[in-house]
Amino acid sequence: MTKIGFISLGCSKNLVDTEVMLYNLHSAGFEITPAEEEAEIIVINTCGFIESAKNEAIENILDCAELKKWGKCRHIIATGCLVERYREEVMRELPEIDALVGVGSLDKIADACLAVMRGEKYVAFDDKEKSKLGGDRIITTEPHTAYLKIAEGCDNLCTYCAIPLIRGRLRSRPIEDIVAEAQDLERMGVKEINLIAQDTTRYGLDLYGEYKLAELVKKITEGTSIPWIRLLYCYPDKITDELIDELRSNSRLIKYMDVPIQHASDSVLARMNRHGDKKTIKDALDRLRAGVPGIVLRTTAMVGFPGETEEDFVELCEFIKSEKFDRFGAFTFSPEEGTAAAGFDGQIDEQTKQDRYDVIMQTQLAVTDEKNAEKIGKTITVLCDGFDTVAEVYYGRSEADAPDVDGKVYFKSKRKINTGAFIDVKITEALDYDLVGEAIV
């Protein structure tokens, strides 16, 4: 039986694609191995969102090419965003690759493997906007948590973003399909689902003519008993009163929302083609906090966008200070080919971008320290993700911590805690973005 190894790069939405491909390959009779050095075929699901992600993808491809020289690897297959975006360049510059599979052809991954085993080159780039959404998959996250992709593509057309070029226009999955997948995940033992899309708040607009995220959450809640349902990538201009009501009243919908703002300067937001200005963002945050007491808010911001003045940057920092986001991430602007912003005047040098990134992250760290200090002495519920054999402590996440992007809670326990169990933990210490505590048993 041919062994196949997988490398999945980039975001959680890409990870879901990897999981679907893993299921298809397993169903076709291939053996999946987590050890790259044991694999005869290595599939690399690439990211192509920003420059650093592209470099990471190329480095992984070249590393696998080395395995073709001295290891068991005989063939390399590249899929995903980098391949979709730069298909001709990848074919020309990386001859080590034996097959290219675009984002609209992921269901042909088994065909690609069979072709390269016959010694053939294989290329598939079907229409991404007609590709099947969803599908059975092999979960690669911790078995008690999973991502659930509710839509593909994006219509927002932010001037810095290549996603519409790579993934196409918004395509929402039918509510009944998503609920059925949630039920499958529950049968597999999943206790936390994280709803994802490029913009989850736009969900349903293309399919039903109106925003349907709140209704979708209701249907998932009615159709499953999954304890934690989490919302990621909710844009501030599309947060409806109905969604806020659902957040407040649904006990299984975690009081947590990821609201990417990107900036707080009206002039920068306008050049980004973000839908709404600083007041729109502020109003959304105020409505959420008033409507859902105690809600945890996460956001991301971009620094170094073309034309961002020192005054614009200071305004963003002051907004971060005043809003006191519970969770925060930042990244520097990357001029992406094919996007409007790549050709804007006022491009900012890399050192200035990095300096601004360092400043804004330090600004947020002061906010995080303050918020974490408030948790010391309190008891919170933690979903156990595992046991660290080196530090000899358990670790997990509270409702305030999304997987992969937020901090963890490390805790000791006098009895064994099973992975996937909910446990009450008394917080005794804060370490930057993480918390430390003792299990109450």
C-alpha cells in the first residue's frame, strides 16, 4: 500500500481542505503516514496569502525535493493557494513537483497520486467557483475540537487581499449540509466547533439573499448537543442585532467573537476598501459589549499599509488601548501581486513596518497583562487539550481561547484528566498570553 505524507500550511480553512483530501486518499486505498521520511508521495497544501506564507511553501517544497534524493519519497504533489495563484510560475520554477492540483480540483487528489505513480505529470485546475463544498474528512486537530467551514471565497474586495483572486466569489453551503456535518463531528467526539469562512458574517447572502449566520447557529444548536460553538472572522459592518441576540441567549454559543478591524484610521480604512469606518467598528463593539455582557473580543490589525502616516498609526494604537481587546493579533502589509494596494503610492519601508508591529504588540501586551491579572484567583472552565510530559502539566483552553491563535491554560491536577474533558481550574498566575492554575478536583 502506497504511503502518503501531508504538509498543510496556512490558515484553518486550508486545513479543512487538507482533511477532505486525506479522507479521499484513505477511501481510495492509500495509507496516510505522519512521518514524511516514510512517505512515498508527499502532498503539500500551500498558502499564498502573503509573502512570508509563499516563502514557507517554497521552502517546504524544496525540503521535500531533498527527500526525493535520499529518502523514500518518489513524488511531490502541490495543492492549495500558492499553486492556484502562480500555477505557471510553479510549473516552470519548481520542476521537482510531479503534480499540481488547484483549489477547484481537490476532489481529484487520488487521481493525481495514481498518475504520478504511473510516471506521468498531472495538472488539474477546474473552475473553483463550481467546485464541491464540504465533504467527508479526517480530523487532524485534537479529536475533541474541529473547524467547520461554512462558506468559500469572498466578495469584500479589500484592496490588499488576494483571496478573491485565489478562491473566487462567496459561495455559502446550505444550512442543512452544515448541520449534517456538525452532527457527523459530534458522532466523532467533537466537543468544540469553530465556524469559519473568509467572512462568516456574510454567510448566506449569496444563497438566501440575506445574512443567515444567526439562523445557522440556531440550527446547529437544535441539531446537535456540542457544548461549545465558536464564531471566527466576523466583520464589524455585518454584525446584526439577531446575531447579538443569539450570542446572548444561546448558552452553547461561546461568548467570544473574532472581529477583524484591520485599522482605526478612516483614511486607511477607506484605502483598504473596508466596509465601514472607525465609527462603524466602534458601534459594533459597543453593541456587542452592551448586548452580551462579558463577551470576549478578538481582533487583528494591519500596520504599514501604503500611505499610513505616523498619525494614522498612533490613532490605531490609541484605539487598541481604549478598546482593550481581550485577544489581539497584528501583521505587516505585504504588497500582493494583482491587488490594488500593491500599486498604491506611499509604500512603507520594511523597517518602519516592523517597528510599528513591535510597538502595537507591546501596546496590546500591556492590555493583556491587565486583563490576565484580573483572572488570578478566579475559577474558569477549561477544555483539556493534553499533557505536557516535559513540564509535567496539563494544558487546555478556556472559552476565551480559540485554538491555534490564542493562549493556553496550564494546570496541575491531583488526578488524571482525560484529553477532551472539561475541568474547573483556579488561576494562580499569568505568563504573558497564557494562564497557570490548579485543577479543582
